[in-house]
Amino acid sequence: MRLLLVEDTVDLASWLQKALTQKGFAVDWVADGLAADHVLQSEDYAVVVLDVSLPRLDGLAVLARLRKRGQTTPVLLLTAKSALEQRVQGLNAGADDYLTKPFELDELEARLRALLRRSQGQTMQSQTVGQLERDGEGYFLLNHKPLMLTPREASVLSTLMQRPGRPVSRQHLYEQTFTLTDEASLESIELYVHRVRKKLQGSDVAIVTLRGLGYSLECQPCA
């Protein structure tokens, strides 16, 4: 899942980008509000982590412009510990949640997962396609055993599992798996599809290639 991180403190942003990537997110990072506003007009993200105090355009202004365009992307604000007024303004402007600095990575991840579940109409219950199960935290089981996936493999499988039995284009898989700074071509997604397909072998679930349409996650014996 693609995530936009908007944070002007370089050390914090670098740490968050690496940590969230390890958690399975494809993270784009920009360091000022104007850059965030521009990229949000052209790119599609599952969730945005937005610092309030930003150069060129503050986070509340970025949020206001996002909502004015009718975009419903979930937004989690990062605020200073004492900035109660900012938090109230942000929630009134359309933020979905907020987190005060300093914070623990586990809490940030938990809040992001909760936002994603709400935005996708999901509950805390796991999702199952045949012998494949994805729990509410994004971990996979195959025939009740942990399925070991790299972050990009997990992103591919998660994206396909959101639309079981329906085609998902290579372009959509690419956008959900790679960031703007990744040096990868559209054809790179085929490598990760191939890897996931091999890890599903021996089960009742398979990734089917649909010529001209993309890929589909299919459960062969399932009704």
C-alpha cells in the first residue's frame, strides 16, 4: 500500500520511511507542504502521514486543499505535544486521526492500519480466499501456516486480495508496490507476481494472468 509521508525533519523522516517500508508500505516522502500539495494532485495514496508544521505551506493548508478537491484519502496528522488548537483545527478540517510527537512506531502503525480498515470498509475480522488468510494487521497465513513474504511481495498479494476473482492491472499493482523514487519499470511487477505465485503453489489459491487485463487472485475449487 502506498503511503505519503510529509515531514520536514530529515532524521525523523528517514527513520519513518525505512521503518514503514519494513512494515510493508511503499513510502513516498516530501519535505514541504507545497510539494505535498502537488504530488497529491497527481498520485494516489492509501493514506497520508502529514506533519502540521511545514515550510512553504503548513499541514493544515495542505489538508484543506486536499478536502476542497473532494479527495477522501485518510490523513493522520503529526502534531507537537502541546498543540491542542492545531489538533482541533485539523480534525475539523477533515483529518482522520492525529498523533503527538514523540511517538512509538507501533502506535503509528496501529493507527495507520485502523485508518486503512475504515477507509476500505474492512472490520477487524480476517479476510480469507480459500486456504489463504490475511489478518487485520496485514499478515498472511496459507493453510494455517505463516506465509513468509517480502514487503513488496506482501503489497502485491494484498492488492490482489482486495479484489479476489477480479482483474487487477499491472499499472495498479506497480503503483501500490513502488514509490516515486524506486528505480523500477512497469515490467518489474512481473518478478514479484512470479515470486508470490511460487509461494502459493500447492494450495487452492493461484494468481492467474489475464491477457490484456492484468492478474487475478483465484480460488479454483471455491464456489
